Amino acid sequence: MGCNFYTYYIMCIECVDKSIQKYILHDTLQRHYWAEIVERDEDFDDEDFNKQYEEYCDMHIKRELTHYITKDLYNDGKWLCVEYAVSKYRDILDKLKISEKDVIRIWKQGEAQLR
């Protein structure tokens, strides 16, 4: 059986032209399952149930994303992470065909995707 949603870090790259490129860091991908099932209450119509279910899903995803702290990786022409990570992120820049001289800031932040 498949999972209900994924959480992961994305690498955000702010370029000198003010564009922001995003890249999913696949090695941080985690699978999640709903912790509880929202029970269907027959006293309420489908619209109320759907709203309650959607609120539950949003709450559960937000709770999981609290573990993903936004971290600066590169700012003001300086790498802020260890050398191994610098190599990994430079490889991603190469893959995206972005020159380091065109970068203002790089950070990673948590994201989620429903399955």
C-alpha cells in the first residue's frame, strides 16, 4: 500500500535576475501515512466531512514539516555548509546549468506533496 504524502527538502536558488529556481533534494524524501482516520459522521453532510478531512490533512502535514528547518546554504558569495555539502550543491547547480556567479542566495526548506 502506498503512502499518503511525502515530505522533503527543496533547494531554493535566488539568482541575480531575481528568479528563484527550486530543486527537490531526493535524498531527503520521507513517506508518511495518516496517523488517524477522520470518522464519517452521518449527522453531517458530505461538504462538512470533506472540510473536516481537509483540515485534518493540512494539520498533519504542517506537523510533519515542523521538522524541516529552513537553512541558508550560500549567501553573499560564501558557502555556509561543510565542504562535502558544497560539492553536492555545486553539482546540482551544474545540473541546472546555473553559474555560481549568478547566484545571490541558496537555502533549503521543507515541502510536502500529497500522493
